[in-house]
Amino acid sequence: MWLIVQQPQPDDYVLATGETHTVREFVELAFKEVGRTVVLKGKGLEEKGMDQRSGEVLVEIDARYFRPLEVDLLLGDPSKAREKLGWRHRTSFADLIGKMARADLDAYKRNLL
């Protein structure tokens, strides 16, 4: 961000990895961070993510959260930020998910106490 505001002319930059990941990957990594393995069962709207050991349903699809105009592929192109700013992402997808999961756990624990 600092590099962006230091530019002589205002401009728009996309800060992204240039990678694409599925919701499934997100779910698997997030639960892995808390020591649980998700096994996906079912198809389509009936698909559920179950804890491998206990069989507990950890995640399921809820059509209420579908976006009416969803695109098939979301992919940020950071090439302009690379070329003009020398910017490169330093946090991997897996590391980002780990940080997010730990922050959520910390917030949950603070609210319990």
C-alpha cells in the first residue's frame, strides 16, 4: 500500500497472487489448521463436509448465500503492480488461510472468556 500512495500520479492497482483456488481448497485448509480433516460427501446442493474421525457435519451448502450473477472464475492480475511498483505477494494461499483461521479462533476464545 505504501508503494501505491508514493506514486506521482494516482492509479488503480490489483494486489493479488495471480492464482485461483476453490472453496473446497479453502475449507480443507481452514479445518486442517484446527486439526480436523474434512471428507466431502454427496453431490451438488447435497454435498457436505464431514469430520473424518467423528462424522460430524462441519460445512454444508446453503443456497441462500448463492450470488445471482456469480462468475465462473475469479482471478486477480497483479502484473501492473509488479511492473510499476516491483510488488510481489509474500504470503501463500495456505499461509493466508492459516492466519485467518488462527485469528478467528483467537477472537472466539476472547469472546468466551
